[in-house]
Amino acid sequence: MGGFEVSRDGVPIPHAAWKRRKARVLLGLLAVIEGHEITRAAAVSALWSDCDYVTGRDRLYVTLGALRKAIGQAADGPQYVEGVDGRLRLNPDCVTVDLDEFAKACDEALAVLGNDEALVARCVDIRDQYVGDVAEMSESTGSFVARGEEERRRFTNVMSVGAQACMRMGSYVQAEWFANAAYRVDPLREDVAELEIRALFAQGRGVEARAEYERYAKRLIEMTGMPPSIALRRMVSELSEGLPGKMADPEEAECVEGETEVQTGY
């Protein structure tokens, strides 16, 4: 996560060891797919979609050899990448993938729902683990993009429940921290935006909370053409009572801008 890196016995394998670009892509593909296992036919299709299977099979043979050489796999040593019954897989006995560790940490956090202190402690660790999106490569982008979306969704869900736990505990600054972490990953998700806004209001930072809502509403309309829900607008309006100035209504502003453009057209 956050970039592609392979280490053996704790020592990163240098970029120069990868004599074939496709060898890195093949290893990355095995790392991101469910179960870290793929048929040779599927690997050929993913890496060389523009060639016939026979040609792709030969290319896979060469690429697999380059991959094993790059990671230091020898016939008499640990078999990091195995080939069995027409399939390739990462050997779980001697290969670990950070995506698996991250998913396990998220599952463990959700398993303690109802114990807010334990949940928050796990969420802190998960926030530190999430150093960036799943690394994407120029080839096989479908697999990398799909896994990236899955992990962003997983992270956002866990940060959301962590923020809710903090709100219940009265830890509003930490609630804002979790909500903001989720918000940066998924800036259109309303429940996350609501959590951050609520946390800001709870800290007495009403002006900032209202401004954050206005930024969110504007972004949402620009990206989807839809305004925030009535429930969110009502919540912000109620919590903004007593604040100086009037809360901007991005939806109303959008309509005014549209009318102005039409009038100018004449």
C-alpha cells in the first residue's frame, strides 16, 4: 500500500533487480487478487491481452523466470511463487502481503464494536497502516483499481465507526481526526462529512463546521449534480443558529448561476 515494494528477509529488493517490467506487474497482480492465486490463462490475459494464448504462454514462462530470479527464488530454497496445476500462487508459508495484514486489522477493529475504547485503539493503528492507495501499474489496471477501491472503502468504513465511537466518548478532536482521514479518501461520502462537521460543532468551532459543510456541498454538486440530503442541511442549519452571517446554500447558488448564464446567452 502506498507504493510497490518487495523485501526478502527484511531487505528491499532493488529496482535494478527487475530486468523485466512485466515481472513486477505479475507479482503485483498476485499480491492484489483474492487468495493470491491466478490461472496461467488469466495471467496471460491480464498481461498480454493483445496476443494469442500460445504466444502469451511463452511470454509468461520467460516473465515467471525473471520474477523468480529477481526475488531470489532458487530450486533448493523457499518457493515464494509456486506453479501448480496450471495456476500460479504466492506461497502463504513464506510470503506476506501488507494488504492482508491491513484487512485483518480492519476485521479485528470491527469485531470489537460495542467496546469504544478498544475500537478507537485499533483505529489509531489502522490509520497509521494506511499510508496510501494500492499501488497501480500501467498494465492490469482493472485488478489494481478494483482492489484499491475495496481497500479505500474498508478504510473509510473503519474510520467512520472510529469517529462515531469518539463522539460517544466525548473525544471530539479525535473524532474529527478519524472523520477527516476518511473524508480525504472519500470526499463525497455524506456520512463521513457529517461526522467531521458534527465533531467541529462539538468543539465549539461552528464557523469552521459551517464552512466545511459549504465546501462539501459545493464539491458534491459539482461532481454529482446532487445537493446534500435534507437531513444534513437541516442539521447544519440548526447547529449554526447564533453564528454570525447566513449559511450559504450551494444548491441555490448553483441555480442562480444557471439563470445568469441563460440570461447572458440572450
